[in-house]
Amino acid sequence: MRRALLVLVALCTGAAAHAAELPPVTVSFRQTATLRLEAVLGDYPWRHGAEVTTVGFAPDGKHFATVGGDRKIKLWEAKGAELRTFGPAKGRTYNALFSPDGQTLVTTSSAGTAVLWDVATGAQSLVLAHGAPVVAAAFFPDGKRLVTAARDRTVKVWDVGNGSLLSTGSFVADPDAGGPTPALLAVAVDRRGAVLVARADGSVAIVDAASGAVDETFQRPLDTEAAAFSAGGTRLLAEAGGDLHVLELPSRSDRLIAPAVGPAAALAISSDGRRGLFAGRDGRITVFDLDAAATLFTAPASAAEIVDVALSPDGAIALSASRDYSFRLWDVYAGRPVPHAAGRAIHALAFVGNGRIASGGADGEVRLWDLRARSADVLGKHAGAVYALAAFGAETVVSAGDDGTLRFFDLAAGSAQVVKAHPGGALAVAASQDGKRLVSGGADEKVRAWDPKKHRRLGVLDMSAPVAAVALSADGKRGVAGDDHGVVRLFSPASMQVVERLRGHDGLVLGAAFTADGKAVVTGSEDDTLRRSDVKTRSSLQLVGHHAAVTGVATTGDRYAFSAGKDGTVVVWDLAAGQAIDRLDLGASDDQPVAVAVAPDGKTLAVGTARGVILLYWFRPEQH
């Protein structure tokens, strides 16, 4: 136990050094009135090792690419499964665009080049040296030529078969004309094969691809901050003076889509030009129906600055890249984030002696984490999700899984024993502090008592519905079980007889915990509430603070409790006062807490999340 405490103390010292090591995605939930984030175990999905600088969808919408400041290029399946990583990409990458057949990816960068990559293998196939930072690029419809635009105000057309330069167009002003030359913002190729160039002064130039000569310039008195062409160049989406406009290229008509949207961090437009994506510098993104000039979807402001955005070809999925090293996917039709892979969610946590913590989740694996090294070993795997964990000091970890089994892991011997426990799924497990008693609950509507050493059944308690929450008092003399009908029963683990039916909930009971003195029980439910029930008087106090189901409950001492909710928050409760005293919101990272656990000393809170990481917080109630 002494080593465990030393490890936890070590985690919670040197705040500045720890903060420097924390992933940037955590910046909005690093500290509250009573909690301070000290470490993150595991890796966030959908991220790079540095800010994500650009993103782009393949023409068929089935894949997309991201490029980061870590110089890695990552290819992803449309719903977010990572396919491969390649590179390195030199310099800061400004664009990632696919060829019309989707087989080639082009990245443009501050290194003054456009690099072609084979999507299937990740091999670099060609480097086109423009000679200045390349800020925009577009393929010709046949995929055989590429146009690049650079900060030197030149536009170049290339043969991507052999890398030869076919033409150069220049927008560099005559020195005698005076004044700066407007920057080039976006390029496209129209259906006739002419190159379209959007400039910062609001003008659009039509350039002959063969000669590089400017055939026509359409002037607009709108200084433009950001611009994006639709496929074929029929529409230009532009932000000018904080207003969002669409220029209809065939008719040369300009329409105001949304006034006073603010300065744009990035813009994107669907291939057919019917939908536009605006990302503000405040981290907010909005998708517009450009035909109707109507808002389709608005996502709340992100904690991190958005660097680039993209729309799937059909406009159904929005993609945003941030300086917090991550990207986000948004379902435009549903108006919500695309969920992360369900297989990453951590459903259960249990502190183990000697500075370790066990975790179990949707992937069925039970892992043992070393808090000092921040690394994990896999103890074993269920044939289904892991829903609950219990630990006996530094010796044994017990897991309950969807496969209906309990697995007893002997950490000293490195062995495991599998016991069939609950047909249909073992959903809950709890142990007394001294490790002499163990109970489990399951889909078979039973609570079972076990011999923790010999792994034998000792007794059974019948419930009225599947049991997803059980808890034991520290001395093992009292037990509590909550079922899917909201019923909460207090029972004797020795006799497995019901002592009392406590005030229940209006939905599934998903979490339960005793206070340290065993005098009160805290339960959490799908009805969005918690209840604090007095074991002796049977009185019950409803605790309201979540706006969605409560998925996990933990207590420390006799006074404080923590709850995890599907609303994306962890709430800290003062049980004596019967009120919430602090709140931790993971929403800015598109994450939600699923499981909570408290270290034996009561000073460290562990939060297991839907994105598959464990957040370790230093709890300081005296700061409240």
C-alpha cells in the first residue's frame, strides 16, 4: 500500500511538467474547482502527434485523409476507422486532395512542393517543385493534369504522368503599379478545362491552361478572407467582411448566404455545390444549404482552434481539423457528432495495489495499467464486452463480461480462472475491502455470492429484472443491488436474504456504491438521477444534476461521491449537503465519461471514457 500511495503522490506533483505532457485535446477539462487532471492513460483516437493541418475527402466519399504537424499522412475509412499511415510530408501541409479516380493523394506545403502519393501503398510517386509555398491545388477532370497556386502569386499546370511543367500564369503586379498584389486563395478547373483562380480582392480570374494567360477577370468589390470552389468551378463559397457569400460562376451573380458569421478559419463546399461548411475562428462550424441560403447544422464551439474543414462529396459528413491534434466528424443529417468506434469505450475501472489500475471495456480486454510507467499489460479477454471489475488489494482482479463469465486473475501467479456465472451476461461485480466477500449480478436476474479464493458459488438472490449494479460495504456485511426495473434492494451477503427494499429509480440502475462507513448507499440510474439512501432509516434523497443517464458511481469517505453521465459530465457531490459542488465536462473533446473509480486514499479519481482513455484527476475538496 505504501508504494501505491507514493506512486499516486508522484503523479500529482510537478503540475507544470504534467500539463506539458497532457494531450492538447484535454485543455478544456484539465482543472475545475476540485479536480486537476494529472495523467491520461491510453491514446485518443482520431488524432496526430501534432496539430492537424489539413483534411480532404476522396471523390467517392468512402475515405478521407488527414495530415498533421507530425508530418504523418493518415488514411481513414469514412466512419473513422484508420486504414494506414504514410509520409513523411515535408513542411506545413496546406492541402490534401484526391485524384478523380481516388488512387492518388496530393499534398501541398510550405516546402514549395506538391507531392503525389499512391493511396494503396502510401508510396511517394512524384514531387512537383513549384518554388514557393503551395496554398491551393486542383486536378483536371481527366486526372492527368494538376494546377497549383502559390504564395508567389503564380499558377502552374503540371503533367502528373511525367512531372513536366506545362504552363505558368502570373498574378504578380507591375512594380510601378503600386500596392500589394492580392493573394491567391483557391483554384479550380471548369468543365471546359480553364483554370479558375479566386483572389483576396474578391476577383476571380479565368486562366488558359495551355498558355497561362489570363483570359478574363471577374471583379467583385469584396475583400475576401477565405474561399472554396465546388467541383467544376460552378460555385465559389467565400467569406468577405464577416459575411458568407456564394458566387454563381456561370451567371456571375453574387448571393449573400449568411450575414455577420464572423471571420472564417476555413471553408469547404460539397462537390455539387449545394452545401457549404463555414468554420469560425471561435471554433464553431455551420453547414448551409446554399440553394436555400438556410442553416442545416451548427456545432458548438470547440475548445481548440479549427485549422481546416472538408465536406463529403454528398455533403452528408462534415470534417474539421484542430490545433488540439485531433479531428472531428459530424453527421449533417442527424445534427450530431459521428460516434467513435464502440470497441474503445472503457466500462469498468478498479484500483489495484502497488500503484496500478485495472480497466475493462467494449473490446473485451482486461488491462492492468502501471500508473508510473503509464503502460498496460493485457490480463485476458472475454468473448464480449467487460462491464465490471473488482480488486482484492494487490493480489486479484475479477472481471464480469457479456459472455456470462467471471474471470479471476491471480496477479502474482500470472494465471486466470474462468467461471460461468450468469447466462446472458455478467453485468456487475463487487468485493469487500478485505477481499473476503464477492458478489455479482447478471442478465439472468440473479445476484450471486462467491468464495473469492476457491471461486465457488455460495448463495443466490433472485431479483425482478437483470442486475447491472451491485456494491458491498467496506466490511462486507451489507450489499446492495439495482436492477433494470429501477428496483434497489439492500441484502445480507452472508445469508443472501433481502434486508430492505430501498427507494428506487424510474429507469435502469447502472451504478451503486456505499459510503466508507457503510451507512449510506448512492445509486445512479438511466432516469438521469442519483439517490442517496440511508441504510438505517431507509430515507432517500434524490440528487439531480445530470441531463442524461448516469452510467457510473463512486464514493470517497463518507461525504463525497462522483457520477458519470451520458451528458458528457462528471459531477462531484457533497452528500451531506445533498448537492452538486463541481462539474467536469468532456463535451469539448466529443467524449463522455462511462466509468469512475476512486483510489483507496480518496485523492485520485479515475474516469474511463467512451473514446477509450483513462483520465486521472487529483481530488481537492478543500478547494471548494
